[in-house]
Amino acid sequence: MITTKMPGALRASLVAFTIAAALEAVVEIELVVSRALPLWGVWAVVASLLANQFAAHWVMTRQRRGYRLLRWIAVFTLVWPVVANPVHHVLELWAAALVTVCVWARLVGAVLMRRKVCKAWIETHTG
């Protein structure tokens, strides 16, 4: 099989999702350590961390479901600051700043992934 180079927009999208996942993990781990989360919040953190890891693994192994999972993660990123807002007050301002950067990075990544060239590459190079 002849492989073509991944489009730059798709690379930028994956970088944005990676940065967002790292920032989100920092805030989530701090929330768990601070013991400010209810039990359902701890499970939500575990699900979030696992979803990011699964998406990264599937994208690296060129499975289409990884890109689909990234889209779903981007959608749920919009809900996360609203639902977790009362808990974020336990942390300092840095957490709110990281969450804001995380949301914007995922939105930029999702928009870049919607480009025609990215969709075409994903369709032809993933299974």
C-alpha cells in the first residue's frame, strides 16, 4: 500500500487534541487529589482519561473510530465546564484558565478535522 503524507490540518488537529488532553488531565488529577469530587465525578474523570487514551491509541493505529471518538470528546468538552463549574471553584484560577485553553484547543482541533482534505485522508487511510 502506498501511503500519502498526512495533511497539515489533520496534524495540527491532532496536536490540539493532544495539548487539550494533557491540560485536562492536569486539572482532573488535581480535582481527584483535592477530594472535591462526588463519586460520580470521580467516575467521570476516569471515563475522560480512558477516552483520551483510547482515542490516542486508535488514531496512532489508524483506526477510524479514534477520529470519531475525538469528535465526541470535543462535543463533551463543551459540557464539562458547565457541569463541573461548582467544583472548579475549589481549585484556583489556573484551573479555569487550563479548562478554557482545553476547550478552545479541542474546538480548533474539531474544526480543522472537518476540512475536506482531512475527511478524505481519514476515509482512505483508516480502517
